[in-house]
Amino acid sequence: MLDLWYKNAIIYCLDPETFMDSNGDGVGDFQGLADRLDHLEALGVTTIWLNPFYPTPNKDNGYDISDFYSVDSRLGSLGDFVHFIREARNRGMRVLVDLVVNHTSIEHPWFQAARSSPDSPYRGWYVWSEEKPEDISKGVIFPGVQEAVWTYDETAKAWYMHRFYEFQADLNIANPAVREEIERIMGFWLELGVSGFRIDAVPFLVEYKGLKEEPERDPLLLLSEMRDFLSWRKAEAIMLAEANIVREKAPKYFGGRGFEADERMHMLFDFPLNQAIWLAMARGDAGPIEDALRSRPTEPPLQAQWATFLRNHDELSLDKLTESERQEVFDAFGPEKDMQIYDRGIRRRLAPMLGGDQRRILLTQSLLFALPGTPVMWYGDEIGMGEDLSLPERNPVRTPMQWADAPSGGFTTSDQPMRPVVKDGPLGYRETNVAAQRNRDGTLLTRVRALIDTRRACPEIGWGEWSIVPDLPEGVLGLKTRWKTDEVVTFHNFRDETVTVGISELASESLVELIQPAAESSRVEDSEIEIGPFGYRWFRIGGERR
């Protein structure tokens, strides 16, 4: 029987270096993370996704890796990592790690060997050109920061390709040795207890850009081979793809249906839906979300699942919106230039984007857990953490976790944390922290915990078929999910006003309220319900689960 545990997981993403410091050096570490697992267990998290923790020059938040087989010494040792894995497993939590194999740091021994001589066995592990390519700036990923995708190396006497920063040289997946090494890396971390991988930058991983001659082999076969390897080594392990792609390409990333077809990614982040959420919030109109859900490819493979999210460790990309739609979201949530980045995104955290309005924060959190798919959270959003726009590029959303009203927010005993802890304003650590919200009625943390408890009790949302409740006011999203004989229906009001929703089609069966509404005036009658401003309602149809 297939183990589809990930379809009803609650995934919580964190960066070990910003979560908890155990030794007072100002940098979070695996011992500190292990010490704070009780917070994640109480929250209801089932799966932890770790941002890169490998040895690195750390010029790109750890995504410039210099050794795929170890732990950065600032964060601890492999022994500390295994201890953390065991502690997570003891609490019933799985761990996913970032697999970043589109590129390496130029300080990686592979690249150093490759540049040293044209005869080096590692020369073919990277993408080179002895002559200057015609347009070295075509395909820049970070406009305004990144100037080119090719850089000349004086030692190699050649140009190397880098889809990202110049200190991240692209690996050449056309080389069988590189593909074998990717599997070796996966096997290593599987042996240490991880339950799968979040695959970084998948569209750039599966391309032959920059090669003089492209092989006939389909680059997407790499994903099939990774899936086959995973299935043999650890059958229940998964791959979650970061792939900001148009809908038409999604089936190729998931793979085909049936036992004869190639299976690839278990999960894809739903970037089009994420962008539609923020357009809907800006407009007070559920229509963009409905359109995004309907645009999902029909009949995905049995094991396929979408990962839904509100914010993550990168910018809020709005690249799939039209220019006018993008401007609507900018105007609503990032109107100042220093809030925007790369001409396409917003570099802000969830709570500040929503002005600290707990009603709207809770509306988006409820929506995250109600949408068909698997919810993925960004650390600190459960308490409404603040941001630091004085930090460069995407770092405003990567500040240390706010644990208490204490020096450095309780993150470290050092007076020099690796990044400044947000302290000013109502979203700084003095007013917004875990200790202040834990076990107190009405706080964001306790309400998010209740939402997670409810989501975990509704497997229909992860496993079942969904439909949009028709004929609702344009400011209201109604979603109904059904699995076997059980059904759940949720409503979300994107307007700052109370609305009355007709439920005549549902009135023939009893509705059990799963989450008590915040507004005292909310009511349920035979044929209609009331939803408060920026409110939400969850119901089970037909009584308790059968």
C-alpha cells in the first residue's frame, strides 16, 4: 500500500542558523533547534524543512555549497544533525532537507579542480565556454543585482556559466558522473534519517543551457532517475520541487500516470496559486484564487500533490501576474521601492504586509490550511514576526526567531546575533514573541495552533476531491472537499464587512462547526450563515466523520 503521508503533512520551513543558538556564538545551531522542537510539536507540525546547513562561504544564505556531505561548523557537527533527527522522530516529525544541485560554490573542491586544468576529470562537471558568449546577460535571474550569467575565470582561461550569482557555478547534468553524484548525495542524507528533499531551482536543474552541443537525452529524465533512486533506497521518502512554472509544464514535472509511466516529483509548490492569493487579498475578491485552482492540470498522478504557501525564505514572486495585476499587489502590500525586489517581487514578511492586522493574518492562515494541497509554513509566521528592510536583498524575512522579550529576542545570549533581531514596533520581539503568546487565549499562536489541529483532523483536504461552492458573493471563497463518505466545507471572507452566505444546497444535512468564529454575531441558520469581516468558517457536512 502506498504511504502518502505527505498529502496531510504540516510542513514548517526554517533556517537552522536563525532559529535558536545553544552556545552563545550568535548563530543558530542543531542543538538549539533540537531544544526548540517542543514548540513545533505543540504547534502541530509534522514535517520540518531545513534550509541549507552545509559547509558554505555563505554568500547566498547557504545556497552556495562547498561540501554536500557535511554540516557547516557554525551549526554543529554531523553528530548534532543525527541527534536532531532522532529528537524530531521521537516527536513524530519527519525532516526534509534542501537538495541544491543546480550549482556549487566556486570554492567547492570540484570547481577548484575543474578550473585548474582542462584535463581535470572535474572540468566536464561544469559548463564552460572558451570564447565569450554573445549575450552574457541574457537570462539574468536577479535583475538589479546580478549582471551576467557567464563569468570569465582567469585560472581556467575560460568562461563558466552561472544561472544565479557569479560565485555559484552551474553543474553540467549532461555529464553522467554529475547525475551519479546527485544520487550519491541523496543516498547519504537518506541514510542519516531524512524523509526527502526540497529540490532547489528545478527548472534550471533540468536544462542544457550553455552547452555547445545538447545531448538527445531529455533533461527531465534526471527527475525520473532521482525518483527511481528514492523509491529503491527509501520508498516513503519524497521530493518537493521548487518550480515556478506555467501550468502547462506541471504534468512533466509530476510525471505520468500508471505503473508504466515515469514518475517524478511527488510535490510541486503552487506558485500561480500563491500569487493569486495576494491578488485576491489586494482586491477583496476570491475570483483570482478560484481561477488559479481551476487552472491546475486535471487528473494528476495518484501520488502527486500541490504544496500551498503564503510566504517563504525568498521574495514573494509576482512574475505570473500581468503588469497591472502586479502593480495592484505592490500598491497594497509593498508600495515603497525598498519593499520591492528584482522588478517582480516583494521582500516582506506576512504580518507586516498585512499591517499587523490579526484578522487578515488569521484569514490568510486559515486559507493556507483550507486550500487543497499540503500547507507549508515559514518560521515565525505563527506569531506574526516582523521584518528588517535595512537588510539586503531577501534577508528582511530571514531575521532570528523571536522567542521572548529578552536580549536578542531570546534567540542567543550573544549581543551580536548573526543578523539583527527585529526589535522596533509592535511586530518586534518586545511585543511579538513565542513566550508572550504561548497558552494565552486569543493570541495568533493559539489560533494558528487551533487551525492546524483542525486541518490535521480533516484528511479530506489532503486526499479528497475538491470543488468550489457556487453562487457566493465575490468577496467569499467557498471550498468543499470530499474523501470517501466524508465532506468538509470552508468559507473565507476577503472583505472588511460582514456577509451573509446562502447554504441552501448544504442545509439538507447537518453542519458541524469545526472552528468557532471569532465574531460573536456569527450565526448558523437553516439556509444561511454569517461571516464576519475578514472571517472564516469551517464545517463538516453530515455530522461527525463516519
